Amino acid sequence: MARVADNFPLIQEYGFKEKAIYKGTWYPYVRDIDPTILISSTKQDEKNCNNWWFKTNYSNWDFKNEVWMNKKIDFPSISEIIAFKENDENEWLLLDGSPQWREPKEITENSFGTSYKRLWYHIESYIIPKESKNEIDKLVKAKTFWILSFPEAGQRYQVFSREYYWSKAHAFFQKNYYRGEIEVEITDRKDDKLISKAYLPYCNYLWEEEFDCSKEEALRFLKPSYFLFKGLNMKQGKHEGEFVNQENELICFDPSVNNKSLSCLLVKKKPFIKFLKENNLTIFWKAFGEKQILGNYSGKERYARNEKRHYFSLNDNEDLVGDSN
């Protein structure tokens, strides 16, 4: 590739004939192996709920479909999913994750002809200037919070895992066009009115190339965003998916990379809160959950959607407080 690039002009894509500029080793996109990553697969397992970072079990399956769907008080506690302790000293926060619970079904010849129950949450967080929190709280109380437009992090599949945060490849994709920008905007869907500037605390690593035998499957997991990585003065840990401080203490990680776990991004609370306070920032979470009946069932059965929405933030005592509907 280096010899080709030195001796032949790159013709622009999409039919344009003018000479293009090589932007970097990631363009044109022909790199089909990530030589900076040593794992051949993650250990992601949505059914495994027996870790110190996720102990929220759900087993309330023994109801008929209609009765179960109409139950509104048996949704798992989201506050226990977001804030938890590793031990008596270390407190952690979940910044992004999508836990789910599925009704266990006995495998029989007719398994594909039956229905099953599923309950899931999608939890996201946003870091905002502290002066914006009152406006967000007002919208929550006015029941108009959920019609806002919330940006999400894009998936990055052109950048090697260990190119994150320092390389030209990473810097190139930290642009609005590629959904990699550091600062985003929360706006009103009706008139695009700016509600608050915000910072996403996470980003998505994705390496899909699957035909070079370097791995068992496409690799996908969460990393801290550039904003969070720099703000907490992190460095990449010895193990993939783990980030440590300058004293080599683990402060941020996606547990599904090296453990049987759901994929989520966790951060140690104490240094994270210190970073927020020093920069006059705060954080809130929005969580959306739903009960579902999936699989094959009688065409006569119809079920209303049973959804639950949650808003959480930190109060002056750094405790998690929230609202749901």
C-alpha cells in the first residue's frame, strides 16, 4: 500500500476524476486486521447477571402474557443498575448499557412455535454544564423532557483499538460529520431550540472485518469518550477494554471484554465526581424500558406496549435521585 500510494494518484470515489489526497493509513479503507488488539472475541453474555457490577435479577415470569404485560410495578430498579458498590469503599456508576432479561424456556420440538417474555432497558448518560441542570429539571417536571433530541455516539470501525485518543486516525474522526465530536447539543425537536450543550462520556469501538482468522467474531465494546479520557487523565490499561489512572488503578472499563457480562461502560465514582466538580459540570441519565412478548403466538392476542421511562441525576450530596413515568 505504501508503494502504491507513493507512485499512483488516488482517484476520488463516486466518479470524480480529480486527484485526491491521502488522508492517512485509514483511507482508502482497506485495513482488514487490527494488529493492536490481542483478543479474538469478547466474553459478552447478556444472560449472566452474577457480577459485583450487575446483580439485578428478574424472575417474575409466572404469569399469563396479558397479566404480565399489564404489571407496572415489577420493573427492575434502575437506580441499583446505575449506582452500586464494588466493596464497602469503591463506588461505581454505569454510564451506558442495555441490560435485558428473557423468560427461560425449556427447549422442545415446539420451542419455535411458542412465545416468550422479554424485558429490557437502554440507559444513557450525558455530561452537561451545571448551569443547565435547572432547565433540564424543569422539562422533566413539565413532562416535556422526553420529546427532546438527544445525540448518540457513532460507531467507529476505521480506527484501531490502540489508536484511540492519540493518533491522527482518531483525530480525523473526531468530527461532527462522523459523529465523533467532543461537544454535542440537546435540542427541542419542535423548533431545534438549544436546551443544553452536552458531552458524551462513551464511544463505540467496532471492528467488523471477519475473514482474516485473527478473531472469532466482530469485536464490539464501549470505551470512554475522548472528553472523559482526557478529563480523568486516563491511560489504556494492560488488558483490553480497561482504563487506569496515572497510578495504574482501574477507573473505567467495559466488563464484557474480559468477563461474562452485559456490555456497559463503568466509571469509578470518586474520581469522576471530582472531575465534574472541578469543571463545573454535572451528569444525568435517561433510561427507557419495555416489556415485550416475542416469538410466535396466536393472531388473536394483542398486547399494549408497557413502557417505562426514567430520569436520574445527582443531588448536592452526590446521591442518585430520579423520576419515572
